[in-house]
Amino acid sequence: MTDLFDKKDVEEALEKLKASWGWLVAIGVISLIGGLLSFANPFAATMTVDYLVGFVFLFAGVVQIVQAFSVRGSGGFLWTLAVGILTLLVGAILVGNPIAGAASLTVLVGILLFFLGAAKIAFSMSMRPASGWGWVTLSGILSIVLGVIIFANFPWAAATVLGLFLGVELTFNGVTLLLTGFALRKS
């Protein structure tokens, strides 16, 4: 059986990472600052998330429509075109009405948390004899509790949850990059 990665390739990649430790630290600082700004103004961060998602949908919709016309002779043309138009419309709604877009995205996040929580709990029950199943159950319960908190505080949640989630992600990403960069510097 051959190794998935050649030892020489891994060593070369590690040396490149070591040489770029400063970039990791710089990106970590920027991410950490972004996380702190998101916590300082979760509403502005929520609107930023809404606009970013909206522009991604707009771009994806345009690409999908162009792609549909590039395969016009095939049987999937109408489906591809319909998906492209729908994606473009979702993007336009998110960008055109960011408050409603943020509310819609927050509802989707809440629903997603419920389903993920239920799936984690079901999975943990299937692995119950194995060690660690309780942690998976706890994670599922926490996901459901977060979903309940979102819906119990919906007007406030719609204005801030996405920004708070962005703040958490950017902060943890920043800390991880800083620690990784400094560890690579020392190695």
C-alpha cells in the first residue's frame, strides 16, 4: 500500500508554511480584528453577511444562466436556466432588502440548527456503546437550544445572530492562525 502523501512533498509543504509564518500571523490579526468589530456591532456585521451572501448568489445566478446557454442543446437547459434565475432572484432580494434578507437567513440558520441537532442526537444514539457518544448528544442538544434561542428572540436575533456567528468564526479563525503562525516560527 502506498502512502497518500509522499514524505518529501509533506516536508516541502511544511518548509513553505514555515517560511510564510508571518502571513499567517498577519491574516490572524486581521481576522481577530474583524471578529472583535463583529462583536462590537453585530447589526452591521449581520448586514455585511447579508450583502456578501447576496452578492455570491447574484454572481452564482449569472454564472448559472451563462452556463445554461452554453449547453442549450442538451436536455438540462431549462432546469439549469431556472436554477440560475432563481439563484439570481434570491441574490437580488438579499441585496435589495437586506433586513428581510437577514431575517430569512436567520430563519434558515435556526431551522438548520434544529435539523443538525436532531441528526447529531440520532447519530449519537446509533453509536451509543462507543465512547464519546455523550459528547455528540450534548452537541446536538446545544444545536437545538441555539435554534430555540433564535426563534424565541426572533426580531432581535434577525438583526444580530448572523453578525455574532461571524464574530465567533473570525475570532476563532484569528486565534488559530496566530497560534499556528507563531508555532511555525518556533519550529
